[in-house]
Amino acid sequence: MTLAACNLRVNPFGAPFRHERGHLAVPAVDLEILRRRLEGRRCAIQLLGRPGSGKSTHLCALHERFPNAPLTIVPQHIGEGPVVFVDEAQRARLDAERFRQSSWVLATHRSYQRELRRAGLEVYNVRLAGLMPPLLHRYVALRMEWARLGPGPLPSIPAEIIEALWRTHGADVRAIENGLYDWLQYRKDVLVVH
């Protein structure tokens, strides 16, 4: 069975374009609270976590609320503005002098708290640990809808597959996505279309 026969234009668990990632977030934190903090006085928000915990996705979702702000993926040149978004910040050389210019949102494995505070910024650390099963099921449904080819029913991924991947990979969303991608790619014959 092809993806098109399943009413899917692409494998839902392949990599979306960066501009689509924010729409596909199932936030584990309240992004509106973070937005309000960034609209107030200068501050920094650090999205901290292990690989696959959702740092980049949360960064993109928060960036949607500031569409004119620069969003940089290191090692690209880091832009300037009232609010600056940086993905993979742990790969950059950032110091207190650079942080004095703006409010910042950093997706990073390494904390810049000392440098940010030295720059006079109030720092909010958001520790992300991936998605627990209830949010993971919502995330899978959202990705299936994103990949929809047209009107009509969509297949569903059996709950036991999602939960088995969660038991295997914990809250590592990227590893679960990879597992779902492979499962869907090679098991389309067992999909149930509702």
C-alpha cells in the first residue's frame, strides 16, 4: 500500500520544514507565559534538555509569536533584534557583552545562565524532558493530520506501537519519530484507515 493510498502526502514522521515545526508542537510548557515574559523587560529564556527532548520544536513554536525576530541555527550568523532566537546555542561562543543587546531565547544543552545574569538579564530556565504518553498520542495525531493528502479518512497508528516506542526510548521524541517513520514506511499494509 502506498502513502497516497493511506491519504498521506508524506510520511508524517519525516522531518518537516523548519517553518512548519512550530505548528507541529504539542507544548510541554505554557508558551503564552513565555511570550508575555519576552514582551516585558529584557530577559532570557533557556530551553534546556537532552537531544530529542523538544528544545528546537518549542523554540520554533515560541518564535511563531515573534515572526519578525531573527531565528538562527548555529553555526549561522546570529541576527540582531529586540528578541533573538538561537537553536543549538551550545555550539556558539556567546558572552555577557553579546547578551546585553537583546532578550534571548536559547535552545541549548549547555546553560548560559552565568553569562546572561552578568548581562543583567532575568533568566528563565525551562527544562524539557520530551513527551509523556498522553501528549505523545496528541503529537502523533497532529503529525498524521499535517501529512494528510486530502479529504477523507486517515490511518491511525495503534496505541500499542506508540506505547512500545515510548517504553523503548523514554521521552526521546526524535527516537520515537524515527521508530514511527520506519514502522509506517514498512508496515503500511497493516494500517487501519478510519
